[in-house]
Amino acid sequence: MNAILIKLFATALTLSQVTTRPDAIRTQFDPAKDGPEVVRLLRDGCAHMRKAFDIEDINLDDLISTAMEDPKAVAGESKLLHGLDIGELNTSYKQFCKGENPANSPFVARDVIEFYNKAVTDLPDANSLKTLRLPGATTILDERGKRFSETFEPNGRRIAVPIGEVPPLVQKAFIAAEDKRFLTHHGIDERGVIRAFIGNLASPGRPQGGSTITQQVVKNLSVGDDVTYERKIREMIVAARAERVMTKPEILGLYLNGIYLGRGAYGVEMASRSYFGKSVKDLNVAEAALLGGMPKGPNFYNPDRYPERARERRAYVLTRMKEEGAITEAEMNAALAAPLGLAPLERLRQDAGFHFIDHLTREARTLAGLDSLTAGAYTVRSTLNAGLQEATEGILQESLSRYEASTGRARYEGPEANLADAVRRIEAAAPAPEPAPAPAPEPAPKGKKQAKAAKPAGPKPAWQRALETARLPLYDVHWPAAVVLSTGGQGGVRVGLADGRVASLNPGAARGRLSPYDVVRVKLSEGKGAPRADLRIRPQVQGAVLVMENRTGRILAMAGGFSYPLSQLNRVTQSVRQPGSTLKPVTYLAALNAGLQPNTLVMDARVTLPPIGGVGDSWSPKNYEGGGSGPTTLRRGLEHSKNLVTAQLLKGGIAEKAPASLQKVCDIALDAQLYAECERYYPFVLGAQPVRMIDLAAFYAAIANEGQRPSPYGLESVTQGEKVLYQHADRPLARIGAADRVAFYQLKSLLQGVTQRGTAAALARFSPFVAGKTGTSEDENDAWFSGFTNEITIVAWVGYDNADGRRRTLGRGQTGGHLGVPIFAQVLQAAWANGVAKTPLSGPSPEAKPLIADAAIDLRSGNRVSGGGFIEHFRLSVDGRLADTRFRLVPQEQIYAMRPDSDQDGDALEGGPPGENPGRAPDEAPDSDRFDPFGSLFGRPEPRPYARRAQPIQPPDPVWPGARSRSPFGDDDEYVRRPRRRDPDYPFGDDPTY
């Protein structure tokens, strides 16, 4: 049996059942036994359809005869009947519609039944439509209540409204245009099917549908829109069943809320807002008719591109509405003369904040109890500072790209897209219309020169139009996209920009590898007469930044990675990394809470801590450079990120025994919610246990708040219409009770010193306003900076994901001070530029102030001085006196015994002999604590201010282990200089001091 004839008979079998016995539709037949039943159903169906033909005044016999004589007279160029023998069709017609029993019948019941049975397998349940809730478009507002973005599922940008809120006028417009017998048929309109079928045969072109509103609902929301006979069979059955379980208003409501109407809008409410800037309840006759005509072809009748087509379609709908009595003739004529009245087309392209929107979705699930933000049309108020968010993403992207370019790691892997095919299509199409001539300039006022007439802008070049319509994969990258117009030669490499300008391009790593019409990302700078562009290459390294309000926990900006399309992993909330030295403040907080003062002397020297509980190995950490600098103050130990000082604090500085000290550090970390569990091993104090960025940020915000920890959040409220589904409740901040306010304030002061003199001294110009800590994990896997002002906390991280099993580090010298600090500085300035207040770091709170006394000290030695000096903040003892703990950990007698002129001065330093200065970056000051560590302790004068040198002093050649040299101490012993190392948090070149 002919394949097309099988499909036609199976479709006819379906149509026969849904029109003659809709309450008893069979979806399975026995191929061996049910042949006679199928023949009977087909004959009943044909008799029913002939009545419909008579109503439509169509002579089916004449149509068949004409087709027999000349098939093209009926089918034309239509492909509907290609491959079908018209003679077989005529024989089948006689068999089932004339009651004849031809001997040469092509009909084989088994073939038809098998096709039909397969087509209706796993048929959707029509009852599911009755309870269906259409997904909607949720509007995301920023902190100011301005629209930031929309989030919706594919084909789900809608705002569903109850059918009762859709005016009858709008309902009638759609019914008149799409299904005039909607209120009377039972899901299938036989007359509409016949009219569409005959029309498609007689007039090939845009096909007529013939589907009812019910069928369109089923197609769009249940069985799918495949263009197959199988889909049509399933659609008719489910539509007939839907009419039995749903009311007409329910069906119409699903249709009006589900249909696509152009401009990216699904449903009449979203379409009304998109086209006219108003709710559907406010539409007039002309506007209702325009929307009513859109389902037939939203792109074909697009009023933005084809206004004349849109007017013609609107006129047809208005005529149908008048014929059906929905409007008067006067109303029709007025609407025909009305302008289209379209609101400006609003581009819906979001280009920032995708990781943040994902975070909002998770918060909506956990806080507001919503399964999804796209389950309905909600309005979500967020904490986001839109300007700061976009700036933060741009800063991170530029910083990551510059890092790889500066380290030689940038690898050009091809363009983001190539527009050659699009350019050819545009050039082959009709030329763009000539622009209107520029208006003549108005006469200049007396005494002023006449302005030159502006040259009329020519039509946009094909490459520019192609770039405007291109959908680039990295849609959230903030570098401008550019099209390669020339790849070399006398003019060099030149690129075209979206605004039509042409720039010269420095291709960098892509030199010799660019092709015409490649799309690349560039960094623009203004040159003489024309812009200049530098190529920007997508980096492999990753990064993340979080900006959060200290007093509220409101997330103002969140960049979870380089680009959301490349990786949806949010490195702010969904990954953990070793924090390195950014965790050291926890240990210093424990020491300050135990009563140590910022000027307490601690030995920056070798230390070995015993195994915890007698199990495992002892721990002997090292400074990054390998050695120590002798006694130093607690303040300077943190400012310069000394590993050995941090470890020494466990040895009696916090508790009597190291394991007990570690436990107190863990207690603070757990109380601060940095971790759910604390791994009790000594390297924990140096940041060996991975942490989430968002938890680290909350801890630093707590330091700014003197121990009051905020809970970070991004979701302010969720509403649906007038109903409030969720509202963030303002609660008092949780206090970290493992340390008191005095300790937190002293720690804040120490961290401000990090930005004034320490590993983040690159921020010295901001130091009155900021405090923070650099961090670099082992082997430079992670580079951090966590800092805060009175108002906000900013955390920046850079590192490789290493998810592919390859072990990639950032490289020697790529530290938190080198990579994290510059990102922090730029984001901080962007925050100030986007409304965040800029205020000097505040003093102690009223609760802490009575327990603190300020006194002047010598910054290097910690000695109290009578005049001048550095103002240090001391804890007062219970009797109100300033507690002196300077020599609690390093007895004064030991200090005198370690004077450089003593017999033991050779033990004072571990990294090299006294007085040796093994090389410094050109902008660095000498560190007298390193090369004369006790000078300030014993009243020796401070070194003179250093001068900036034009050329760095080269360090001496290193002497590696195993080499022999004369001892610098003047004896003949063998002296082996260890390989010189450098602290990962020190940002100033190669000085090995810290």
C-alpha cells in the first residue's frame, strides 16, 4: 500500500472517530481482526464529511474528476500529494464514500491499523491540560527597583492572566481571526479542515491551518509541533478529549496565555506590554485586532519589519469582528484608520549578572519556597547594584586576560564567530534603502560661524549589519566585539566596530591567524583620528569577586567566573579553595582575645609543634623565604604575613599548649561559620582547609562590624501581582561570641596596617578607608585579597579550576598582592562611583571604646614612646590599666641575649648573615628588622628614608646546596646558602624580606 495513502487513511480514521464518536475513540485496533471495524468507521466518517462538504458548497465529485484529468489543476506545485496515485485515491473515494466494493482497491486495513496504533502510542492525558500551569517570565529588579533582567524558560516569556481579566473584545478578536466556530464545535471543526485542505490544494503558497483553537492549545502545550501525520493524529484525539474535560473559557485561557505573538512575547498580557506598553485590559479595538491577527504568522506579519502586512492582517481581523457582531461598522472604520501605535522595541538582551541570577533562583527555592523563578510570572526585588555588577565583571575579565598576557600564557584558539556567510547573504539580498538627505542646517546666530552641514550617513555596510544581528556565544563578555576587515598588508590589520567605525588592531598572539570577517574581542583606545584596538583573548585562568554590605549582608555584586556561558559554576558560592594567608586573621583574633597586644613580641624563627594527641608527625612550618627575622611585633607579623609568627602564636600565645591553641582558633572559625567542621591539624592556621568565598566575605564583614556577622543574601522580595510571596526580614546580626569587641577592633587596626605598610601596601593611597589581607595558597594555586571599608567587604580570587586533572599553578610570584589587590582596588573605586559611601575607617564602637587605650609606640620595636610615633590601640586590663604583654612570649632577657654584639648573633637570622641585603625591587625600602633586627629594639636610629632608584640592584648569584664558599662570618666553616624564596603575599618585586 502506498505510504502516503496509509497516512491519509490513518488520519481519516482519526477524523472519523473524533467527529462521529468523540466519547468512544479507540486508540488500539487488532490488525488481524479489526479490519471490518476500520472500514465501517471510515465510511461513517466519509458520510459525515460529505454533509460538511455540502454545507461548504464544495462538489467533491467534480474535484475528484478534475484531479483525474489534470492533477496539477488541483495540486499545482504543492507537495501534499506528490507520490500519490490519483487513481488509487479515486478508487478509495468510491469504496468509502460511494459504498462501492472495487476489486482493485488499494486499501489494506492491516497497514493502516499498524501505522495508527504506532502513532497513538503513549498518548498524552488531556486531563493534564486542565491543571497545567504555564511557565512565566520573572522580572528581576535591582536594589533601586529598576528592571535589571528577565528570567524565563525557552518559549516561556509570558505573564499569565486569568481569562476573566482578558476583555471580551480581545477574546472575540482572536476567535474571529482563528476559529469562528470555537464556541460551538467539539474540538475539531470539520468544515475548517475541509476548507483548509481544498485551499492548500488549489492555492499553493502560505498553507492554511484548519486547526481549531483547541487543537492549537494541544499542539503548543501537549503533543508538540512536529509537522507529521502522526502529530496531527495525536492532536485531534487529545483535542477531542480536552473538550470533554475542560470548559471553553478554560481552553481559551490556555490559548491566550500560551500563544506566541512576536517580539519574544508569549501570551496576550506580555504581548500587550511589549507592543503597546500597557496591560491587555487597556487595549482598544485596533490594538486588540492587531494582536488577534498575529498567531497566523508572528514573523510574517511582524509590524516592526512589515508594517503594511500588519495593517492588512489587522484589517482582515476587524472585518471578521464586524461580521461576527463583535464591533460596529463605525468602530471598524475608526480602527482601520488608526496608526499601529507601537511602543519602541525593547531589546531583551541581558549581558551581566548571570551567576547572580542563578544564585537568586537558589535563594528563591530555599528562602521563598519557590521551585523555580520561571514557574510563574514573579517580580523579584534583588540587592544588586546594577552599575557595580557590570563594572565588577568587566574588571575581573580584563584582569584575568592581562594576567595571562603578561605571563606569556595567553593562547589564541580561534575567533568567537565568523560572519562571512552572513555578510554574503546580506550582500545578496536587496540593497538597503538610501538614507534620507540630512536637513539643511539652521542659520547661525549673528556673530557665530555657520556650522558645516553633516554628511548624510550612507547605508550600513554588510559587515556592520551582520555584527548587529549576530548572536555571539560569549554574551556576557564586556569587551566590544569587532569584525576583521583586513588581515594585513599596507594598512595592517583592521577591524570594524558595532557603531560603524574602523580601527587598527594589534593582533598580539593571533598575528597571522586571523581571517576576513572573524569576530574577535578588543580593548579600545583613542588614537589620532581613529580608534586603536588591542586583541583580548579568552583566558583559561578563572576568578571570582564578591561585594557585600557589612551591616546587612546584601550582595551588591557577584562575579562567579570569567564568563557564564563558558562555565555556570559560581565560584563565589559553589566551590571551595584554600584561602592561604587570608585565614591568618582568625589566629591573630584568637591571640588578641587571649590578651596579647598588637606590640607583643613574637619570634619569627623556627618552631616545631608536637603531634596532636601524640598521633602523626610534628609540624615545622617555614616562612615563604625559608628563614626568620627574629623578634617582631604581633602587628608586623600579620602586616607582613609571617608564617612562623602565626605558628609561634599556637605555642603559648593563645593557650598554654599548641593543641589547645588550635582548638580555640577552630572555635572562632566555627563560630564565624567559615566552616561546618574544622580539620584539627596545624596547617589549618595557614589556610590549608578550603573555604567558600561567600563565607570568607562574611567573616571579614564581621571584622568591620566588631564581631557582628551578616548573613549574605541577594533576594529582597518576591511578589506575584499584588500578592507578596516572600519578604526578607531584617534581623539583628549574629555575634561571633568566641572573641570580644576589643579583639575585633584591634584586628581591624592590624588589617589596616596591611594596606598601609604590609603585603597590600599597593593600597596605601586608600588605607585611611580600607583594611584587608592578602592570601596565596601553596605553590601559588590561589591568589586572594579580602578587604573591607566601613560599608562593604570585597573579596577577589584568581586561580585555575584544574577540573580537567591538569595541575596548573599561577606561577612563581603570582600572589594575592600581585593579582588580588589590583582587582580589589578597581572594584573598590567602582563601588564608590556607584553610590557606595566613602568614609574613613571608624574607631571603636561605644561598647569597645571604654576598654581600649591609645598610646604612641615605635612601630618596629613596639616600644612605648613619649612623643610622636605610631598610635596603637591597647586593651585595658580588668583594673582599667593598660596591659603590657610585650615580653610575654619573648622574655626581655632573651632579647638582650640575642643582641647583635653578643656571642650568639649568628643564630639571630636563619635566612642569611647579618648585614647582607640580597637584592631588592627598585621601589622598596630597606627592612631594618630583616638585616639589623634588633636596632629598633635597642634604640638605634631608624634608617633614613630611601630614595627611588632608576635601576634595581641586582642580587648576588645564589650559592646552591653542595657548593663551597668562604663563610661570611669570617671563619673557615663551610657555608651553604639556601635557595632564595619569596613570601607569596609580598607585592613588591623580589625582596626576600617577608
